[in-house]
Amino acid sequence: MSDRPITLAAIIGAHGIAGEVRLKVFADDFASYKSFNNGALTLKSVRTGSNGAIARFAEVADRNAAEALRGTQLTVPRSALPPLEEGEYYHVDLLGLPAVSEAGDALGKVIAIDNYGAGDVIEVERPDGKRFMVPMRPEAVPEWNDQRLVIHAGYAE
């Protein structure tokens, strides 16, 4: 996989007057990362807040500086993510992949991954703009890699 930036959280506003920020976190273990945005922000602390997490960064000294960061995405390089076990994947690695049939015919590209409670569901957009969904299970998606996602014929109709 490439070492593109992966968004782990977004700053949604300031918290208090001492430079803390409120975060919307997209990672299970956000606190294990210390450096974000190519070293521009260094995490000093993070705790649970009433509507997300509250973080303090070394470079943010007051409320004005915290407010100025509203909307900033906090990224790390893809290589900073923990390694995966066989059969595991990061959503970011599947998004944008070409989807093909087992015969190699182009079906479209992966545009979304949702989970409605029974596991991940891949949404594929065909070249004509129509979309279809496929459960991310071995019987529907027998294989994938960093180049393509293969969909069993019975699920691509």
C-alpha cells in the first residue's frame, strides 16, 4: 500500500480557554499516535469528552489558536497503522479500488463501505453511475489486494 496520509480524526472546535480542541475521532486507538500532519501537531494528551474526544497539542497555546484549527483533519502516514492479520483490511485501502468479476471483467469501483450491524458492506459504482452493494464476506468477495477487489458473479447483478 502507498504511504498516503490517513485521517484519524478531525478538529471540530475549541474546548475551554487553554488551547484544547474537540475531536471527532475515526480510529479505535487514537491516543497511541503522537505526531500528526507530517509533524505539524504533537499530541500531549487526549481524554473522552461529552461529544467526542478532547485533546491538547503542544503547538496550540490558547483558544484562538484552537479555533483556527476547526475543520483540520489529523493525519498519519499509512505506514504508521498497525499491521493487519490475514483477511483483515482497512477501509481506506479498499476505497477507490476497481471491482472486477472472477473472470476479470470490470464492474466499477468501490466508493463506500458501510456497516449496518451484520458486517461490512461494499458499495460499488458502475461506469454508468448505477450502484450495487456486496457483503464483505468470502462467498461474495473471494479476494482483494491493493490493485483490485474481486466480486463473485452472483453478487454483481
